[in-house]
Amino acid sequence: MAGSAFSTLPAAQNLNLTHKPRATEALGEFLNETSERKDANMILGYARVSSDGQSLDNQLSALRAAGAERVYSEKESGARADRNALHKALQALGEGDTLLVAKLDRLARSVFDLLGSLKAIETKGASLKSLSEPWADTSSPHSRLLLQMLASIAEFERHLIRSRCADGIKHAKARGVRFGRPASLTQHQQAEARARRSGGESLMSIAASYNVSHSTISRLQTPLHMVAAE
């Protein structure tokens, strides 16, 4: 009978039954994972607060009352992208499952973050539902339409931000603003270094006097009027 029971397990043939403690542990983990996924359309909850001084109790109670079978919770800032409990919740989602949150801001701090989480949820074939925002239920066609509109608005906002940044950089350059790392030498020092280099002084000697590398001096170009004079 034991043989027939093991034969029904897809992963049983990979277990090393000759090492009983290890085999028993591996079999137990496999059976636990299988039993957790036995029910289709599971509801998984996710709860978050930003600091240790805040309580998760209200969120946990609301999520469980709404039918969450498992709740992943953590005390982390929403600004962090690498939240451990959120990662586990997304990984645990399966086809037809629902990720339930008390409020959308528990899942994401910005529209961009929310859209990233929604993409991960959709990739799993699952849906998202918020208790405080009834419209945020991706299992509903109307909610999916709203979220698609939200994604379009977010993309338009990204375009506006890029355009404003490009215009700002353009106007700043026109005013003489330099971008990037500050120059190692002032304009006067650069002109002086060029003159010394034209006079035959070595790069190492010039660089040492300004406390810079010789490559900094070698990158200085000699003005055309000095070249013509030579």
C-alpha cells in the first residue's frame, strides 16, 4: 500500500528514501505544498505597516474576515522595492488566485509601483482586490478598464516628466550650466597647464604640481592659436 501511495506523487521518485530523516522531511514539504495548492482560487492576503511602532492587527483582521486563507505581513517602508513578504505573496500566487489588500497604498506607494505589482500578479494568472477601493478588483472587466486607463495616464505622466527634464537641461545649458563631475582644474589652471605643456614640461611634473593625474593633463587640448604660434 505504501508503494501505491508513493507512486501517485509526481516528485516521489526524486526523494532519497535511503536516508529516512531527510526523505521524510522532503516528503513532508512536498505534501504541505501540495495541500496548500489543493484548493483552486485561493485568497492570499498582504498587509504592511511602515514602522515597528504601528500595528498590523486591523489589516490582519479585515483580510481574514474577507476570506484570506493565508496572510503575508511585514513592517517595511513602502518605498522599498525588495519587500520580502510581498515577494513571497507574489510567488505563492497561482492561476485563478486573488491577492487581497486592505488598501492599495499597502501594496504600492506610487502609480508606477502599483502597475509593476499588477503586472507580476497578471503574469501569475491571478487578480488583485482591495477592501477599501471596491473599483480595484482586477477580476472585474470594469476594474480592468479603469486600471488600463490608469496605466495610460501613468505613461502620459512619464512622457511629461521626460519632456520637462529635457527642456530644463536644454535651458540650463543655454545659461552656461555644466552637468557632470566638476572639473579638476579651474579655467586659469587649465590655460597655465597647456602653456607649460607647450613649453616642453613633462605631464608627470605638471600633474604633480596640481595634485591631479597625468591623464587629466593629457586630456587638455592646446588652443589653436598656441599651435599656430608654434
